[in-house]
Amino acid sequence: MTKAAIAVTNNPKVLESKDIDLEVIFIDSTSKDVLIKVRDYIHKGHRLLTHPLAGSVKPNETPYETVLVSSKSYGEVDLDSLTLIENSMSTLEKFLNIRKIPDWSYEVLEDLKLIDYDLIFNYL
């Protein structure tokens, strides 16, 4: 059975979750690399289901990123999805040029994982 969506993430909490019925593509790297992988899916005809920079946490404040894309490829590039991912990548770079992601404590990182996870879980 095909999953409802694909979650592209670098958040271990999303990867380990048993509460969401998604195909999870885990990227053991940066948020930038997550967005690049999402862009790759868009180039293959998938569509964005969530905003790449959802939530109120600035992209240079959290190392975690989860984006949902359609599990189905529509065979052509969705220009709205492509524009949104490209703009999100530019915004991420702009924020990271202003200030790098802090070296957060374990507790803060756990909170940031939960925030990212909840954004996706509540979408479903």
C-alpha cells in the first residue's frame, strides 16, 4: 500500500515515530541538504504538501527540518512547488549568513525535534 506522503527529514524523532504513516527519507545531514532532496523530488514530479519553512522557529535557530511531499509523482514539475522550495532555500541561506545555528544543549535540541515533529504530525 502506498503511503499518504513522503517525509524528507533530518529529525530522528520523525524517523523513529510509530505514530505517523509516512514513507520517511532520512537525511543524516543539514536542513539545507533536506531542502535539496525535496527539490530533487519536485524535479521528479512530486508536489509540496507542507511549507518547507513551516512554524515560527527561524531557519538559523533549529537544525531540524521535515518537509512532506506527495508520494505520487505527477510526471511534470509543479512550478508552484519549485518556486516555494527555491525561495525557501534562499531564505535559509540568508538566515545562515546572518547567524549560524547555535550549539544548543541536549534539552534544547530535544525540544526542537519535538516542535518539528509536531508540525508534521498535526498536518496529518
